[in-house]
Amino acid sequence: MTMSKRKGFGITVYILFVLAPIYWLLNMSFKTNQEILSSLTLWPETFTLANYATIFTDPSWYSGYINSMIYVSINVVITLVVALPAAYAFSRYKFVGDKHLFFWLLSNRMAPPAVFLLPFFQLYSSIGLFDTHIAVALAHCLFNVPLAVWILEGFISGVPREYDEMAYIDGYSFPKFFIKIFIPMIRSGIGVTAFFAFMFSWVELLLARTLTSVDAQPIGAIMTRTVGASGIDWGVLSAAGVLTIIPGLLVIWFVRNHVATGFALGRV
């Protein structure tokens, strides 16, 4: 077997290994609980859409997806609004302690979310933000903003300073230059940043579950309630898992070109 064939075989095996759990999740979502527990089948013997119907008709299920999309979207917007000017400042200006501050921001991403559970819970409970979408969005900013600043700083540093000087000579104010000229130049970096902010906020469960109870509870927390008197509802849980993957796939589809460019050019 030649080297190219070995690589092709290895890649094929790896792809099958990665896709196998996803296929099995999809397979289970179209089965009844009786079939899931009774036998091992590669495809549904009794095809059913009842599991998906339960999610789309039961407010306690579909509200979780709505809540998750709301606070994740808010988090992405806040992250970009805060990180863009901060990354520009780190890239273009030098000040005392800038390197230490930059490293400290990134080190926040290394801290486990459990460390901040109690402070966030007590703070949000005291000011009336508990069980709200903005509470989870702001909590996720603690981790997403430093990462976004780190990524965007790499893209901004790749843009020559001459563009800034030329814009000032042409009479552009800084806000006008930043919005109309500079942001389009680093759109690939913004796409990459939005992708990572969305994914990290979408999959984070510990803070989202602790800071919500009813009104803003995410789908991840709702999926843990499938245990009842009759046992675990495997079919509905599988269908919920499949629907949880879809938003991530859609985000990847819409920013795929920017992500590809960003991985090639940016600090990713």
C-alpha cells in the first residue's frame, strides 16, 4: 500500500469514527424507546417522528432552544462590540503593562467556569438578573471576550498602519474609518471570532444551568430532565441532541469562507 493510499485509508477511518456517534444519535431519534432498549439495529425498524413532534409541540422543550439562541446571540454581539476596539487598542498602541494585561485577559479563558458560579449567582440574585438571558450572556463574556480580543488582535496586527494614516489624511473620523474601512478589512477575523464565541456559549452548560431556573433555562439543562418514573426517554433525548447540533452546523455554513480564511491568516 502506497503512502497516499495509507493516508486516504487513515482519513476514511477517522471520519467514520467521528461520524459514528452522530449517525447513531440520528438513528435513535427515529426509534421508539421499546426498539432502542430491545435490540441493536443499524436503522429504525419502526420509523417514527413522534420524538421530534414531542419537542416541537411541548413548550417545555422548544422554549429551551429559543432561550439558548437568545442568550448566545446576545453574547456574540456583546463580545464583538467589546473585543473589536480592545483588540485595536492592543494592536495599535503601546502602554505600560500592555503585554501583562493581554496575557491576563487570555488567562481568564483558562479558569474553570465552576470557579465563578457562586460570585455570579450571588451577584445576579441580588440585582435581579437571575434567570434572565442577559445574565447568561454576560457570564459567558467573561470567557469569550478575552479569546475574541486575542484572535482579533492577530488579524488587526496584520493590517498595515498606513491604512489608518491614509484615512486620517483623507478626513475620516475614527468611528467612520473603523466602521466603513477597517471592519470590512478584517471581516474574516470577525467571522472566526463570531464562530468561536457562538460555539463556546452554545455548548457551555454549567453557568447557563446555574444562573437560570425557568424563564431562561437552556436546552442543555432541559435535556437532563428526561428521567421519569418509567426511566429515560431515549428517543426524545436523541431527537433533542440532533436538533442541538443543527445551529452549530448552520453557523459553520454561513461563516465557512471567513473561517477558512481566518484559519489561514489569523491567530487561530
